[in-house]
Amino acid sequence: MKSITISIDDEVYRAASEEAARRRKSLGELVQEFLARLRTEQALNGRDATAEPEPSIATNSAEDEAFRKRREDLAEFFAGLKAKQAAESREDEAKRVELLERMQTLVEQSLERDRYKKGPLVPLTREEIYAERLDRFR
């Protein structure tokens, strides 16, 4: 088995990694599966998988149509991923804002409740409690 190194766009890598995780495979296994499928398709179309690809002719041949269909499917898939990521980030942002507003409300309620309390607003240490009690008896 041969190893290969490829460079791809960060967004494509992220989407491919998510797809591999969804299929419970490694990214390498997903690429290997894709290349094997490509070779099978070429064999079914009567082309030698090791031969140079034929130059595309500007006609509506079945192979060109299949290629266009695959490209459109991929574009639709990645557009769906982008939309899903955007929706999730909007939901996350809305949840974050809601939590911050709730925290601010709780802090304001606490400050209002404790406004007229005497003494410190934080728990006292044991020594501070003893000292306070001793001061009462003096």
C-alpha cells in the first residue's frame, strides 16, 4: 500500500473530516474509498484507469453529464454544510447572549437584595467570625 500527501483547502478538509466522522471512518479511508470508486467507474466506462484522461470535448456526452452531476452534487453538499455551520453558529451565539443576559439579571438581583446588608458580601473566615463575636462582648 502506498502513502500519499495532499494539500487541500481548510474548508474542504473540515467538511471531509466531518463526513468521515459521520461515516465512522478515518479521512484516509474516505479518500481511499473515493479513489477506488473512481477507478471502478472508469473500468465500467471502458477506460483504462492508468491511462491519461481523455480531453473533455464540449459535447453532452454521458461521461461529461455524469461528471457535471457529481460536481453539482458536491457543490450542493458543501453548500448544505456551510448553511448548517452558519445556522449552528447563529444558534450558539443566541444561546451565549441569552446566558449572558440571564447572568446579568441574576447579578443585578443579588446586588439589589444585598444593597442594605451590613458587613461584607462574601463569606467570612472562621477567624473573622470569632473576632466579630468577641467584638460584640467587649
